[in-house]
Amino acid sequence: MPDSTATCNLSSTGAGIARGANGERLDHLFIVDVVEQGSRVLDLGCGRGTLLKLLVDRKGVRGTGVEIVEEKVYDAVGKGLSVYHGDIDEGLSDYPAGMFDYVILSQTLQQARETVLVMQEALRVAHYLIVSLPNFAHWNARLQLMFKGRAPVTKSLPYQWYDTPNIHSVSIQDFYVFAREHHIDIVRAFYVGGRGRVGFWPNLRAQHGVFVLRHADDV
Amino acid sequence: MRSAGGCAVNSIVVSDYYIEGQSFDGSVGVVETQYAEFSELPLDSGLMLSPLTIAYEIHGALNDNGSNAILILHALSGDAHVAGYHEGDIRPGWWDAMVGPGKAFDTNQYFIICSNVIGGCKGSSGPSSLHPSGDRPYGLRFPVVTLPDMVRAQKLLLDRLGIERLLAVCGGSMGGMQALQWVVAYPEMVGSCIPIACTHRHSPMQIAFNEVGRQAIMRDPSWKGGDYYGGASPDAGLTVARMIGHVTYLSDESMREKFGRRLRDKEVLGYDFASIDFEVESYLKHQGEVFIRRFDANSYLYITKALDYFDLRNGLGTLVEALSDVPVDTRFLVIAFSSDWLYPAYQSKEIVRALKGNGLDCTYLDIHSSFGHDSFLVETTQQTHLIKNFLSVTARRLGVKSAG
């Protein structure tokens, strides 16, 4: 157990993501910027509730989190949040359609077994889906594969092959292709590296991508 | 540690339903049970209970606008004595670790009410109460009561106390079921609900265990159709009922940890039936013996019957529909325990699913514990953290000020 807790901690601290003036992760600040005041938010894989608390404090959202690790749920409840202790793969179907304004999958989707189902369900219960992912095609990862012949271990992917919680390896480019094929519109995107926001060549230079999505047929 | 009855255990002191060594921060001190009298109560069966006494205890102070009241509801064998000490007692109330100054239900902030259910034997009207004709106790002449009837009686009490709205209703096991019944019966009165280790309806397995307990009592020759008051009580039957109950409150893991296959006061097997061989046998025997000193066999029949009848839907269609009148700002904290096989976590999840289906704010925890159904009485650290935070958010949202 101690080992798996340690790796989970790494993923929830957002290793390798640059931080803002008050220590907030830049991807979190982008999400806070996107989410509208007073909206209803479901954070799948909310961890200790850092992002959700930020959204409650700064945007007055009505937030609910889902988290599988019991210890993290205690922390999130300690922040005054409402949290469901369980798997993100279960329970989305219980919500009526359009129940939330936003569903957030922050550093979670690469760990979900039923990727397509989770995203479809998320877009059913919410108007917008916000996904943030570690970029498997970052130049550092590419160099490690190319020159060392090793599975990459980077700031955004800080795991050995045998202890990673990530069951999907995905690049920013992969995600664009996936969205197009599944009739999902990417409304906004934000890319971030160790030093801050990444503007050009995100698939090479960014360690993380954050995407705001909605159904292509939603107006 | 060795309790009065001589049963070796670790953290649970098994001489009763009470737990020692869990208390922290302070106690509400010496408390006294109070009694409220009412002329009548209409029951689900169509009968009328008249007159009616409700035993209750209160802790803390009601604030100026009466908005800091919390109703705590007890389980099958519990009573109104939730916290503190009765004059001369060495053992505190059944949830003393959770109720008191600085505790989960902080009596410096909240006004706590706990009453004995009707049908019980701890001061509220029940089968051992004197029949209105004055001849002898009711026995089976006492009308069958349901969990909604118990809740209706609690509503009478709150009306009497001048409490129009509850900050929270909370209970474990049967208490959790009553808490759920509260939000369905009086949705506008309840700010938040904390059902712990419970279900929205008794399952066939739960009914089955209760029926074994009832049969043990009713097949005891001393039961005499329930009319045993003044003579020998059906102690043997009630003992067996309690033993069965206790098995369902523990878990395979907790029994292995607590007893193993250890022998009781002997080095080798006895090869007889007169003496006790195993520690676990001694524990159950002791539990049964202690129980008959403080509980009435007929009350055991009535309360288990009320549990078995319980179905929150009560002809209202699906569970989602049954909860559809609950105001959207009502908050829920639903707690289950991983080793509770009597009220398994799936039953709590069914409640959560129906709450989600109504868009209600809900926190759900499946607390890892080896203590089985008893966990709700034992695992006070985690519950304190959860309930304390949950209540403070609820109080803040409702603009509740503590009594000052």
C-alpha cells in the first residue's frame, strides 16, 4: 500500500506543471478561468480536492468530487467538499442528463479503463467536459525512447513502467485525432510545460494539455 | 482487558452495547432522562396509540432562532441515553465518543436531541408499559409499530420542544433508516441527513436473521404469548436472539482477530457440552446474559418487526421517486463500512444513487474497517472527521449560529 499511495500522490501534485503566483498549478488556473461563476461542477478523480476547492473559493461553484482513495476523500471532505468515494467508471449513469455545467477529468482519463464510455457519459451529464492529460510526445520522452531505448520517465510521466497508474499513453496529437473521430469539439485548449504556458508546437514542447470539450452537435 | 463478565477483548468492551476508551475532548457530564406525555399517535396499522410517553435526553443549548438542533436516532437496542453519564453510572451513553464538547456532534455548537423509539423498553411507550386499563403491561396488546410511526412520534416531541427545523438528522443502522424516513416524511424540516450503515429497505437476509431471533423468543415456554410480566421472563429465548444478533454485528475478520480458536479457561478441549470450549462462545453467552438484564423480549419482537417492515418507498414507486420531494439544498452524508455484511455497502450505494438521481448534494464514504456492522459504534475517528466537517459546512450554508 505505501508504494501505491506514493505514486498516487505524485499524480495528484501535478508533477512538472508550472505554478502561478500563489502556488496554484497553471492548468488549474486555466480551468478556474474557463469555468463560469456559480456553475455546477463534477470533478472525477478529485484527489484531495485542491482544484475543486479553488473553484468553490474563486468561482462559487456547486462542486462534487469522485475519488477512489479513502485517505484523499478525508482530505477533500476536510476542505468542506462533497465527495463520492468510488471509481470514476461507476456511477456517472446515475445522474440525469445536463445535471452539471462542467465535468472535469484532471489527470484522470489516462487512468480510466472505459475511456470512451466515461467521456460519453461525462458529456451526457454536463454541457462541457474539461480534460487535462500528460503529453506522451513531449520532446524529453521522445529523446529517451530514441536514444536510450527506454520507456520514458519525465516530469509529467514520473513513473517506471511497472508502477505507473496510467493505463493509456496519449499525446496531445492523439487527443485531437480521438476528439475528431468521436464527434467531440475542442472548444479551447491550453498547453503547459515546466516553465509556463506553451504557445507553439505543443505536441513537442508541452508536458500537459488541457482541453475544453463539448458534443459536436451541441449548439 | 477484562470486563465485568470476564470476557477478554481488545477495543470493544463487550459487557454491553457500549464502548470504552474511545472518548476524547470531554463529556457532557451527568444527564437525566426526561419524559414527554402525549394523548395519542395515529399508526400505520390504522390503530391509535393512546396515551403515549416519549423518553428523551438533550445536550447543549438551542440558539436564538432554534436553527442548531440535531436529532440523533438510536439503533435496535439503543436508547435515549446517547452521551454523558446517568447519576451513579460508570458507563457513558451509547455514542459518547461522538457527542460532547468538541466532539463530532459538538455540544458547544449544537443542540442535540435523542429519544427512545416507541415500542422500546427504555422509557418510551412499548409492550412492557402499563396498559391504559391499568390491569397489567400491554404485552402483545401493544399495537405493531413501524419506523414511520417512530418518526411521527419524534415529530410530536420536537413540536413539544418548539423545534421547527433540524440542522441534521443522524443515526446508524435502524437510526440511519429513521434518518432517511425523516427526510421523506418531513422534507422541509430537515437541513441535512447522515444515514450510517443502513438501508432504505430490509433485505431478505436481514429479515431472516430477525425472524430467527423472534422465533427463539416466542418458542421459549416462559414467553407465554407475550404475557409474562410479573413472572419468569423468556430469558433463554432473548439470550439466543441476542447471540445471533451479535454474530451479525461482527465480521469473520474481527472474530478471527478477537478470538481466534482460543479456548476459554482451559488448556484442552472439554469433550462435553456442559462447559464452554471456545472464547467466542463465552463472548456470545456473556452478550446474551447482559442483554436480558436491560432489554424486554417483547420490545425485541416489536422493533425487529418494525425494521423488517421498513421500505422507504412505501408505495411511492422507485426510490428516486420516493426522494423527489426532498428540497435540492438538503445535504447528505452517507457512510458504509467495508466489513459490514449485515448492512453491506451496496445498500448505502443504492441510497446514494437515488440521491444523485434527484440531483441532491451527497458525500459517500465506504470506510475501511474490520469491525463489521459494529463499526459505526467503534470507528469514531473517521466518523468524527467526516461529520464535523459536514456539519460545519451545513451550518455555514444555513447561516446557523451556535448558542452563545
